[in-house]
Amino acid sequence: MKLIIDAGKKEGYISPEIYGHFSEHLGRGIYEGIYVGEDSEVPNVDGIRKDVLDALKEIEVPVLRWPGGCFADEYHWKDGIGPKEQRKKMVNTNWGGVTEDNSFGTHEFMRLCELLGCKAYINGNLGTGTAREMSEWVEYMTGTGSSPMTELRRQNGREEPWKVDFFAVGNESWGCGGNMRAPYYADLYRHYQTFLRNYDPEHPIKKICVGPGTPEIKWTEEVLKACFEDAPANAHGFMDYITIHHYVVPDTWSHKGSATAYPEELWYKSLNKARFMETIIQRNENVLNKYDPEGKIALCVDEWGGWYDVEPGTNPGFLYQQSTIRDALIASLTFDIFHRHCKRVRMANIAQMVNVLQSVLLTEGSEMVKTPTFYLFKMYKNHQGGEVLANYLTDVETEGFGEEKEDAIPVISASASEKDGVITVTITNCSLTKEETLEVSLLNTGAGNVINATILSADSIHDFNDFRKEEKVTEKPFSAYQVKEGSLSVTLPAHSVVLLRLK
Ligand code: AHR
């Protein structure tokens, strides 16, 4: 098998925001996982866990989406500002029916973004909120002059406006966000987005429209049609992004399967479902190419990752799951797809950052665990802001499970990019059982010295990192490669990901 990388052919810019995260008021995602409050015994900065902050800085989070998800369409932002003891409580009807005390609100989220040095992506409430409420939230956060909302912000201790980079009008409006039909949503989108004012002309807010929830393109087609109809040509559908949500559910929605104790037969099935992301993206690109041939509107995959049965004994509404090497491979295959489609896919947010679904970090009291997905993000961060280099696989074998091999997939997946004169190559061996040797040819470059090589691998496909135990799946130095003239020979153990950086 061969991987040919042509450094002379640049295929597009990798927007750092495809390495974004999502954090919803769901289970222990925000409370406990990120926010413990200033009086907590867990070391914190303004109530935000220090261990979590330090870990997230290692992976260079570029953007964070908040407050939901389904929660967003029932979230009333004014309940989450002002003195904490006076904040209104609510019941989180989507996620476990628990009481939400609103102690983590706009100010706390913006502080988190400041501490992480990341962009803020706010998801507005279309389902149960008014256009006025949405418009006032933007005014509260970004307004500059003297107005009721800017004065309220100042009263609550924040003089300067914040920068809000992205704002979505609703979430899954075809489902938990209101069970709307596409033309109805499109009209509401056009209406509400009108009142998302730009108070800082230097820093216009990018508007995000809700995209499809199924692999079918009916929703995208109907929403774009309605948003472009009778609209000025330069309005480009009144949007900067349209979303895609795609989860890897290995078995069925009613029986998703265990996050750790999965049968081998679900291995290729799971990876295949991750690979299906490419089909979904392509279908949406085709529709976008029709309405927006110039490529102004981007795709934002603002929910993706593995979704399994919750850990035994945990609240089913909290979506808490462990994470194995399988999740790291779901992430590497997904990023390889995003890189191939980098011209349209300009933001993505893994679901979710801490303690919910495919998290990079898990917490238990004052303990924290870095999952295999964390290490994958750490290795892949080298692609952020790079130029994709054309790369082709030849003579690639496929592998599947059992006699029939119905779920067969190419055993190797790879990405190559260049930034600041350094070439980053990441290679995944998807095989359940077999070590693979790959010849890597580098064309049109003098870069031949490996300056950094690491690997993420596991003895067993079920390995994960557990609390109070030595890490089983972690990034380690890698040396199973040989440099020849203009090429490399790389040997990857079964189910592993390798990072090579060349100069
Ligand atoms: O990420 C969990 C949930 O999945 C989100 O709240 C919702 O948007 C999606 O259905």
C-alpha cells in the first residue's frame, strides 16, 4: 500500500474551527465537568475547573458552541445573568428533568472562552424565544453605545462588549427545536436573523442556519430555496453557515451498544458509520453548489461523534459514556473527511467537550481523565490552519468482519497538510487485528527530516483511560519508520494513529 503526498498541490485551507467543541447544559457537561463554582474545593479560576482548563489549552480549542443543543431552544438568557442567588431556576426538560440553577450563564461562558482563548459560538433560542429576546441577547453581549441592554450588562459588571463570532438561529428545528417543516423554519430564520445586529463593523457576527437531521437533502434543498427566494443576490441566503449533525450509533438508536464492551463485529460497522459523514457532506455540498457556487456559505458540522448506551448505573438523561481507541479512530476518519472537504466544511464541533457523549475529558469529583479522543485532538491540532496537500492512496486493501465482509472499509486513512514550512502527516490503520506497512512518497518538497513522530495505539480495541489508573491509551513516541530518498516506510500496529511531522 502506498500513500503519495504531493506538496506541490495545495487543496485548500484547514479552518482551525473544524477542531471546535460543543458544550450543552446536559448532565455533568457544564456543572461538575467545567463549572464547579468559586467556592468549590476543586481548584478553579472564577468557578471554572483548573485541571479542565489546563487540559483544554493543550489541544488549542478554537471555538466553543453553547448553551445547546436541544437545551438552547428552551434557554432564556436573561435567567442566567445578574446576582446568582437571584437567578431563576428552571427544569431541564430535555436532559433528565433536573433543576438548572442558571449559575453558569452568559458572563461565565464568555469568561470560559476568554480563558481558553477561543471564539464564542452562541446558539439562540428560536423554539420558545422571541425575535426580541434573541436580538437583545446580541445587543447585551456586543452592543457598544448606551442602550437598555448595554446598561444592563454594565450593571452586571461587564463594561466592554464581548466578541461573538457565531450565532445560530435555533437547533434541530426539524426535531427538538420545534418539529418545524423546512419552509416554515426558513421563514422564521429569515425573520429572526434580521434582528441579529452587528454592533462592531470590524467583527460581524457570522449567522448559522439549521441544516438537515437526516442523510436526505430535502431539508437543505427546501431551506436554501426559501432563503434565496426574492432575496438580494448579495444576501447569500442571509447566512454564513448551514449545519449538519451526524452521530455514529454503532447498532440502533434503541440499542446503541456499549461504549467499551462492544463485540468485534461492531468495529467496522462503527467506522463505516463515521465514514458516512463524507456522503452526507457531499450531498449537502451538491445543493450548496447550486445556490451558492461561489462557496460563500460554509458547512458547520456542529454535532458529531460516537453515541452509545450510557455507562451502567448513570442517569440515562445525562449521556455519560466512556471512550476507547474506537472513538479516537472515529475522530481521525472524521477529520480526514473534513480536510478533504475543507473548502466547504469550515467549522465543526464535537459532541461534547466534557462528560457527555464523545468527550475529550471526563471528570469524577476532583479527578479528571483524558480520553483517547483528547490525544487524537492533540495530535491533529498540527493540521489547524494548514494547507491541505493532495494525497492519494494506491493499492489499498480493504478489511471487514467475518466471512461476508459486508462492512469492509479501506484499511488506511490519511491526511497531509503544510504550515510554516512543516508538513504534518497523520495516518490511521483501521484494522482490527493486522499491522500494516505503508510506503509514503513525498513529491515536490525538500522536506525529508522527521522532526516529530508519535503514535496513539492500544493493546485491545476495548482499552480506555480510567480514573485513578495508569493511562492505557495515550500519545507515545513513534519510531517504526524508515526514511529513504523522498519516501518513508511506516509500520502501523492494528487500530492505531500515527503523526509524522517533516521539515
Ligand atoms: O448532543 C446531544 C443532543 O443531540 C443535542 O442536544 C441535540 O441537538 C442532538 O439531538
